[in-house]
Amino acid sequence: MSEVKPALVVMAAGMGSRYGGLKQIDPVDKEGHKIIDFSIYDAWKAGFGKVIFIIKKENEADFREAIGTEIPKRIPVEYAFQSLEDVPAGVKIPEGRKKPWGTAQAVLAARDLLDTPFAVINADDFYGREAFEKMCGFLKTHEDDEKYRYGMVGFILKNTLTENGYVSRGICSVDENGFLTGVTERTHIEKDGDAAKYTEDGGETYVSLTGEEPVSMNFWGFSLSIISELSRYFEEFMRDLQRSEDPLKAECYLPKVVDSLIKEGKAAAEVLTSRDRWFGVTYKEDKPMVMSSIQELKDRGIYPERLF
């Protein structure tokens, strides 16, 4: 019997409002590689079996051109489309709504392409080799039992910050056995010397963080059980949308679904800690740092000059 290879689901439907463009396909080295090329390379080397991109239909031609012809020779590539109109039957979309419904709906967009355990990542985040190796190993060796058995790569907060502004991170609570007990989304975290701080009132007051806190960078590992749960939660989210404070911008977040399943006792999420430094291009000013970091990794022999 052949080994089941997990799939990699890449969330790439966001346009990068703070960055100012389709940053997922912006080159980060002189060879023209994008951040996602390094993630695909790491996933392929780690043992993932295929890649599924979640994109907007109108970006399909640009994405196919950016991915090119060499990557599919190494690992199969498929596409799923996240759209505003992909909602439960009978649901009325609020007038004036422009954007899709968040990361939980993004993963649901791939439901018809998934038949194995799978990982989920962001297209514009560089996670590092260790994250993919740990997650692939986890997905190959864990199955649901009395609980859903999920995994999450946890990064150290200080390794995920930018010098150029604020970031949004899921601050994780982890028990003594290495399992996630909760994720609290903080939407405005800044560097504060060697530590960090966050605000929830537009900068009027700040709460200090050590910088050592484990955070979620949306690198999750799931069995197929998550699909029915995402469907259920998304239906509830859409039913409650009319009572939302901002139905034109409200989103159904993947970490919130996992957090709810943990609190209900239905799921356990093991935290796979990576000490690698995360980086990404949240802002255009981040790009030079990303490019120098990529070159440093090549100089150390971790990546070849040409990936594919």
C-alpha cells in the first residue's frame, strides 16, 4: 500500500491592501522566485503530495503564469476559487459587500479537491524548512480518534515582527503537554525594543508582550473532519451576519473555528514549535529585508540558486 501524501492548501485570495498590490507573485530574489516558490519547494522536499491554491477567479491567469511550468513537473498543482457568492443556500449577501468571507471560507473553497489530510498556509509568508518537515511528519502519523487530531506550527512572536509597522497575530495558549488551549487574535502588534506590545484602541493604550509568546501564522494541519466543521461554522457565521457590527467587513476566521472546537472538547491541536525566523512582505518596505534574508539562506546552502 502506497503512503498517503498530505496536500498543501495555499490561501492566496487576498490582494494585500497594506502592501499595495498582488504581493503573492512579487519576486523576492534576482532569479525571480516568489515567497510561495520557497514554500512549495520546502513542501515538496518534506513529502507533500500536491498543492492547491485558493485564489480569486479573476487572478487565475496571472497566477498560472507566475507559477509557471516547472513546479507542476515536480508536484501537482490545482486551483480552487474563493468567491463572495459561495455561501449557504438561502443566505442573502449584504448589499455593498465586496470581499469574500475570510480564511475559514477560503479553506472550504478547496473542499472538492481534498481527499487526504492537509496543511494550510498563507501564500505571502515564509515559514522555513523546519515547519514543513514537522507538519508533514505530523499529518502522516496522526489520525482522528475520540477527538479530531489537528496540528499547528507555532512561531515565536519576536521572530515574526516587522520593523515597518504593525502586524496581526494569533497569540496562542499552550498547555504543559504542548497542546493548544486557545488562540486570541491581536490585530495590532508592534515591536517594542527586543519585546512587543499590542493595542486594541487605536494606540491610545498598549499592553506589553515579552516577544517569546507562541503565535499562529496560519500554518495548520487537518484531517478531512475539518471540512464538515468549517461548513457548520460558516453557516452559523452567515446566519449571525445580520447582527454583526460590520456586515460589509466581518470575516469567518479559521483560527476561531479551531479555537471553538478545542473549547467544545471535539478537537486537540498539537503545537509544533519552529524556531525558524518567519518573514513576509506585509509592507513594501519589508521587501529589501526579505530579499537579503533569502540570499543569506542560499549562501548557507539551504536553498539552491534555482529552486525548480
